[in-house]
Amino acid sequence: MANMVFNTLTKQKEKFIPREPGKVSIYVCGVTPYDYAHIGNARPPVVWDCIRRFLRYQGYQVTLVQNFTDVDDKIILRAQQSGKEPLDLAAEFAEIYLTDLAMLGVERATYYPKVSEHIPEIIQMVQGLVEKGHAYVLEEDVYFAIDSFPEYGKLSGRQLEEMMSGARVDVDHRKRNLMDFALWKAAKPGEPSWESPWGKGRPGWHIECSAMSLKYLGSGFDFHGGGTDLIFPHHENEITQAEAYCGSKPFVRYWLHSAFITLSGDKMSKSLGNVVTIREACTHFSPKVVRFWLLGTHYRNPLSFGEEELKAAARGLERLETAKENWKHLLSTKIRDQAEDGSVDSITEFIVDSKKRFINALEDDFNTALSLGVLYELVREINKWALAEGFQLTVANKQALQEALSVLEELGDLLGIWFAVEPQERGVSAEQVEELVKKREEARASKDFKTADWIRDSLKKQGIILEDTPQGVRWRRGDS
Ligand SMILES: [Zn+2]
């Protein structure tokens, strides 16, 4: 069976046919690194990490690109608040995010391009769009003219009126159409900016992903991923710019979107304030449990973050890990030569069939939830057989059990659920905490409560809780 994938563009499941035989190119929208990343930012990279492992298993050579939006209003604002240079602040949080992903067992992408390092490519694309009549200059800003692209709206399936009411439209009456979006923005004082044919400025948000994906993957690449919140306007605008610029389509063959993570029923987003960072989650639960929980739901379905859900994931993972250890132990025991060697055909058949069903689940729109279900069944059946009273390790039984173990290990590897050792790097070190606690004390002594609160808040996002006691400040990891 070929891989089937649900394509947001056509709104249906389609057979996956790569642009180039044997090769798969993937672009996933990354984060704006202005703070510790929240748990929702872990979903796309973990999902794509599995997809990449599976595609490699199928023999494809995979190129995976995930960007960093390191030029952005949120970064500039946070930099002003903390007295840092915007690009330094972004670089710091980008590194932290990569450490978070490593903690979750995500292999490094092939490329992690940053906007600040691709300004020439972006300017070239904006210029090309102006020359082709798809964009126009308004003083020192450049806008994309959506009326020049009749297919505008094809990804999100939205009509113009709907877009205007749904999006935060930048109401600038100089624009030809109110939905025209900025490709290049004139610099405001104190912002990072670059020389351009239109004066000193910086890119609008959407253009970066078109410019960087085209640079690393070329037009017509295979998969574009990201959260469903990016479908409109970000991805709609990406298609529009890229297809207008290249004069060809498709820009992307398959658009795959992962659903939200909710917290106590609310969409988790910074604006709502009820945010759990990846680091906080990994303080309460082992990173491997967090990863396992992320994979326990199909990527297109919403996922809920809570104590119960994570505990259930921990139990599920433990079941698989315990089986693996039990089988290994059993295999290390002595073969009973005298024992009657019965038929293991039905067991062997079940193992082969399990593997097939596991692969089928991933072929069907990368359904990790279903594939985990197959592993549970495999463990249940093999345990029933091998851990039953009277089981004897004969030559044939050993072979079958060995096969079950190999299959469990191999398939678990495709999901990246076996962590050889608990990752050492689980965030901030004790010395770093002590140092920050000291800084906070100094800030409080000089009545700089803003800094003091900021340090406390920042430590909380890393899973560190401070307690002010009469004897001084005490700190601990987690809130249990
Ligand atoms: Zn993007």
C-alpha cells in the first residue's frame, strides 16, 4: 500500500507521490523564539520526527527544514523589556528550543534557517513580485496585491468577506485591497532593519517561509507542515507569494496540519495565559512520557494536556517497556532441551501480521495512535503466551520470542519511543538557578520588582518554583 495523506489543500486523503522518486522534502513552520516554548510547540516537531523516521524506513532520503522566525514584533518587545538585543534574545531562545526538542528525542532537522540570515533571498523575492506586478510599493512598505492572484483563498477555503472578519486586518486605506498583506515593512526606530531597494526595513512575516522553503527545497516540494492555526493567513499567503513568484504550481504537493493542544479545555496560547512550557511538562513527567503522550493521538485530532492524560501515557509506555525487559530476561534463560517443541506457527503469524498492521497504520496518514494500539496488542498476546504458566523456552519458542522482541524494538524505534538513557539535559542547572535567585534578591533589594518578577516567572517556565520563607528563598523543581 502506498502512503495516504490528508491534504488540507484538497481537503481529502490522497495517495502520496513524491516529486522525485526516492526523495522526500519537508518544510515545517517553526517558532518565534521570544520565550520558552510551550507544549503546543512540541507537537509538530515530534510528529514530523516520526514521519521522517517512517519515510526513511520506507527507503526515502528525507530533507527536513524547520525555520526560526527571529525577526518579529514579539521578540522586539521582549528584547526592549529585558534590555537585550532582539537578535541575541532570539538566538538564545532558539538554542533553548533545540535543547527542548533534543530532550523529547527529536532528531535534528537537516536545516534550521533563520529569517535574519536570509534577508537577501527575501529581498530578491519581494523584488521579483514587484517586477511581475504581484506587489506594489507604498512609500517604504511593499504589499502583495491579492487581486493579482485569482486563486487567493484556495488553501483555507475562505471567501474574502470571511477573511476580513476573521483576520486582524491591517486597516490601511492606502492599500489597493484591504486584504493585501505586507511583504516588506519600513523600519521603526530601534528595530532590527536591513537596507533594501525601498529603504531600511524588515520582512513581513509570511514571505520568510516562502523564500526559505524555495531556497532549501525548491518549488513543488513534498510536504508543508505546521499547526492548524497557520492555515490562514500564514500558509494561504505562502502559497500565494510562492506561486505568483515562480509562475508555476504547486508550490507544495501536500499540506499537513496538526491540531491544537488544549489545556483544561482551552486552546493553549500565550494570549490566554494558561501556558505550560515544554520544560515545565518535562519537570512533572519524564520527557519520554511527554513524547509518548504526543504520539498517542493522531496528529489531526486535538490533544488535551492534563495530569490524567499524561499518567495514562506513562502507564502505556511502561507496559511496553516492561514487556521488552521481561522478554529479554526470558530469552537470557536456558533452553530446555528436553521440552517438547510444539508448533509456534500461529505466534509467528501473529507477529508478522502485527508488523504489517503497524506499518499500515502509519501508511494511513501517519496514524501513530493506531500504530501504538498495534504494539499494545502485540505485547498483550505475546505476554499471554510467553509469560503463561508452563511456558518452556524451547528452540522454536525462543526463536518466536526473539522475533517478537525484534519487531517490538524495531517498530518502537520508528516512533522514537525507546530512550536509551534518560536525557541528562532537563533544563536549567542548580548553579544557574542559584545565580538567578541571587539576581532576583538584588533586584528586590533595590526595589526593581519588575526584574524580580520576571526572573521568578522565567524560572517557573523552566519548572523551578521559588518560595520566599523567613529564612530566605528556597527553590525546588516542579510543583508537586
Ligand atoms: Zn511559516
